[in-house]
Amino acid sequence: MRAPYGTWNSPITAESITRNVTAVTEATVDPTTSIVYHIEGRPSEAGRNVLVESRTGRDVPGRDWDVRTGVYEYGGAPATVYNGQVYFSNIKDNRVYKVDAKGGTPEPVTPEKPIYRYAQICVHPSKTNLLVSVFEDHTIDEPSKVVNTICLINTDTKTVSNIITGSDFYAFPIFSPDGTKLAWQQWSNPHMPWEESQILIADVSLGGTFKLSNVTTIAAETNVSFSWLSWASEGTLLFISDKSGFSNPWRYDVSTKKSSPIFPEPVEEDFSNVMWSMGYFPYAVVDQQGKNGVFAAWRDGRNILYLVNLENGSRQELASPYVTVESMRTVSREKNQVVFIGGRVDEFQAVVQCTVTLGTSASPEATFETLNPPGEVPFSKDLISVPEGKTLDSSGQPLHVIFYPPYNPDYEGSSVEGEKPPCVLNVHGGPTGMAFQNLQSKIQYFTTRGWAWLDVNYGGSFGYGRAYRDRLNGQWGPLDTEDCITAARLLATDPYNYIDSQRTVIRGSSSGGLTVLTSVSLSSNLDAFAAATSLYGVADLVSLMAETHKFEAHYMQVPGTPEEQEAILKSRSPVNFADKIRKPVLFLHGDADRVVPLDQAQKMHDNIINAGGTAELKIYPGEGHGFRQEANQKDALERELDFYERYLELKK
């Protein structure tokens, strides 16, 4: 069968891909029992997060709880399990609760103060009533007045006390295996954790009261990131640093008190994500001696797995079908097992246990077992358009993209001679984020209807080294926008000729929304895209700098005096140039968004209408930065497709 591109009939409906679909986001392991758990997001249950025992599928705790944290607004790492006890943050009241992993009624172990938030809880290995946690105090709920520390939680007395203060942000407080040391990461404004951060270590004394002494900075350098901490043994602390220009593994030797890279020579691959969520983790130790680790690295926009010798720095690639690997944890050093959240091009993300064969073999092998069945794909795998990673030449600079051709086995192509397909160009958030290649239903929703889909990992995206990521410094808005326009132009012309340049639309979420709005109001080609959709996107950089949360308060910083900075931000804010917009724009936004407040979309929408342009706005009550509820996810997807079909006149 043949029909014009963009008009194909598809069995993939918005309802089918949002109904009863769960998102597996993090894995955690009880180190004393090797039982694996994971966090599961459930749109059908008002978007709540659930801690699940992975093998059995049993919820821990029950239906009345939402296992999530709002630390740094993006959260992550809301729960930990130790010696059969679960400690978790409940987003409904922000308290930490304790419950037996086998079941029972959760018991609060922190004060009843919703202004307090907790994440990355770590249990002392012998004094298990003592927990350390990243702590966020919203007593004065203004970005500059929010206070972050590392706190001590005493579950017997249900008290909380600050033990590490002075920096703006903290992450990864972890006890050594014997509990005599505590290590952590810290950083301060104006830096993000992947731009410049430090690692410190201290001695722990428990005589009478908890006390830290001999606080020592073990990794710190201007414009260098040190993060992702884990103990390989009593004497070795592992972490990741981008000192070489790529994030590579490092170690700290407790006896010599020296930090050094693990690889003899830098490897030009990133061995970590940037830390937008504290639940990501890129490696795990896999043997009893702490001499070997499994690491996830990025190559050509996909994750690969390495077995790394932590002593001599040798590495061997492990054959793996997973294109995304997140939240890796040790399961059993005796059995050489780790677990991670793995995504494939034809399956949803799932909890995957990896067993590595160690020994003298020149080619170690890894076997994989899915602990929780991945959510059932609500359509035939025969419908899947497989991603194609490409590196384009943009005036001598690399530009990384992922292309999905239109595909539906019921159609052989277009019935219109010489027709090229319409295309959705998607701009990821962050902006220091990345477009991944694991199965995403929304992409297949479009490709099975005869659309092409183009993800652009513009300059600033992680996974391609620090130099590529740093291209965006001081250029957020102009650079990412021009990269997207260039990507669309290149794929519409020789030697590719993949898409119709006159029927390419642009969509983006969060910071990607700024790229979208800039492309139609401030770019070098205001006609590059036929229509645009901003999902909870940025429109006014000046007000965002004043309103956004503490974690990102300095992220959009540009050079100059305060007056010069404000002038630059005004000149890059699409809200001030709505009269330049010639294309229809759709806004989708939640009214409870604390990262990008609703007034960003409201003002931009109103300015376009007042200037005589075309804009539509849909507000989702109760939704924050992203849509968690099933009904809203369904409506947003259907509304977006309808918007394009109307303005491109695909269906008459």
C-alpha cells in the first residue's frame, strides 16, 4: 500500500502507549541480602513513584505512598535498603520513612516538616540507626535562601542535625565499608556539578556522639568535575573526573592519600552522564577484592559496557544489546553480579542483572537476566523504526543527530511521486542533556504515521566529551538553535535528502522549549520550521533567572556586569520578540511547575496572540515539570499531532 507521508494509518494510539505504562527509573540493592529493588513511575496511579522488589514485582510500600524526592527539584535516589529495612522519602509530606522490606506500615523517622527534603540516604554499616543524607531546607522558600547540607538522621530519636555545611550543594555521602570514614561531593554556585566540583573525606567517630574529624579535600581543581563516588574496598574510593576532557574513572588510595586516574592514558569516551538526577550511577564493583568494575561509557550516542581492572587500568568491552545503561549497582561480589536499568531499541527499559565471567580469559563474557519483565510494548515490534546515529559536518564542526525514518510495514512509501516525509525535529532538555536511542513510544507514534523523527544532540549535549559540551557555555539559545536549523537543512539536502524542509516541525521540552521558541523568533531562518511545540519550555531568561530553583539559578549565566548580563538575556528571550513569529506555536504546560513557571508559557502565548500570530495553550492542572498523569500524557500527545496535521494540512 502507498499513501502520502504523514497520512498513514497506525495501530499505535495515544491511549495504548499511555495506559498502564510504567517507567522504570532507578535500581537499588540491599548490600546485606543482594535483593534488588527499583523505582517505578505509574501514570495510571496519578503519576506516583513506587519502590518495587524487582524479582517478585511486589510494591514496597503500598498504594498510599509516593517514593520520590524534590531535592534540587529533579530529585533522584529517594530510597535505600539496608539489612532488610527500607528508608524512603515520601514526596507527599517530604518525610523519611522506615519500613520492613517484607511489608508493614511505614514509620516516620524525620520531623513533620514539609519544608525539609532528603535524598541519597546512606546507612551506617554498624550503627544502623544512623543515616546520612543530602538535606534541603526550604524554611525560606526563595532560590537564594534555600539551604543544602549533609545531615545526620537518628532513627531512634527521630532527629535531624546538620553535619556538613558551607557549600551550596552536596551529593553522594557514603560511609566506607567499616563505617570509619565518610566521603562526599560538593560544589557551589555558579557551577553545576559537572562543571566544577570537589570530593572530600573525613574520619567518623561514634563515641557518645557522631563526630567528623580530619576533613580532607582529596579531589579539587578549577573547572574540573569530580563525582559519582563509590568504595571499591576499605582502602580505595572510586569516582569519575573529566580532567582529561572526557569523564574517566579515578581512584583515591586511603593509605597514600593520593588521587589518580585509573586508565594509564585518557580514554576519549565519557564514562558518566551529567548529574541532572541523583539516581543515575555509571559503574559498579564486581568482585570481592574490589579489583574489577563494570562501567558504562558513551560511544556514538549509545552506551557500551567495559570490564575495567581497577589496579592496572586495562579494559575489555563486554558484548551488550543495551543502548542505555543507568543506575548501576553491585548485586553480589561473590557471584560477580551487577544490576542496571537497561534500554534497548526494541524494548522498554527494565531491571537487568549482569553476571561477568572473570579469570584469565582474554575476552570476558557477560550474561544478562531481566529481573522485572519490561513493560509490554503495546504494539508489534514489526512496527519499530530503528534509530540511526549520524555525525554531520557543520562547517567543520561535528554535529551529532539520531534519525528515525518513517516506517510502517503496511506501507511501501508515498503515493506522491518524489515526496519526502514531514519531520518532527526534537530538542532534548537540559540543555546539557542528551537524546537517547532506547525505545520511546512517542517516536513510533509519529514514524508509523509516515513521519520522520530527528533528535539533535546539539553542541552542549553530554556523551561526546567536555569540549563538545562546553560549546554551549554562554551561548544557550543561539548555538543550540542554529545547530537544530543546520541539522534540518543538512538532512533535507544532498547527500541525505531524508526529509521535507518545508514540512519539518520543531518540538522541545524544558530548555528545549527555549530552542524551539528561539528558532521561530530570533534565529537566522525564521521559516526553518513549519510549526513549533514548546512543552513546559523557557521563554523569558530574565524572569527565569529570578524565579527558577536554586540548582539552576546560575546556569544561564553570561559574561559581563549585571546590567550587561540582563541586556544579553533580554536579547535572547523569545518573549520579547513574539512579533517576529510567523509560524503557529503550541504550548503545553503544567500549573505546578517550579522549574519553569507557567507564566513563561502564558506570557509568550499572549504576546504572540497580541502581535497577530497563531498560538495555542493547554494548561494541565497539578502537573509539574513534565507530565506524570496518564490522561494528561494522552491528551498532550494527541493534541500535538492534531496541531501539526491541521497546520501542515496533512489531513483534509
